[in-house]
Amino acid sequence: MMQMMGDPSGEFTRECGMELTHPGPHSKGLWGRCKRFAMYVVNCEVKYVAVSESEDDPAGDDHPGSSCVEAVMKAIQDYQKDDK
């Protein structure tokens, strides 16, 4: 089962260090945006985090692959194999 969650106040985003603070998005009026990321959590323990960002693409919009479903599902499968 998978649960997806929103963060309308941005509190979680700030607390886990995923607020996008690069000036590029801010210059376009995108305040409080989170980085493009995926997190795999089991029983309140973070097992995997992927952030799609680079120096030339701070928002991860051009190269989101590391936090897209294919990469995250592979990471989860690898984790489950190693956990057995």
C-alpha cells in the first residue's frame, strides 16, 4: 500500500530540509516550493530519499528521473531484497 501526502503549510518541507531556496524559482514568484523529491518511509523510519536537483537545475524540472516512480520503485524493491 502506498500513501501520498501533501504539505500545504510547508512545515514538513522545511523541517526535512526540502524547501527550494535557490533564487531562480524565487525570481518567478515560486516561494515556499519544495524540492522535487521522493521519500520511502516504513513505520516512521526513512528508508530512502531521492532528490532531483543539480547546480544547473535546482528545481529538478529538467532531470526529475531520480525521484520518479521507476527509480523509487527500484529502490524499494532493492531495499526489500536486502531486508530479507
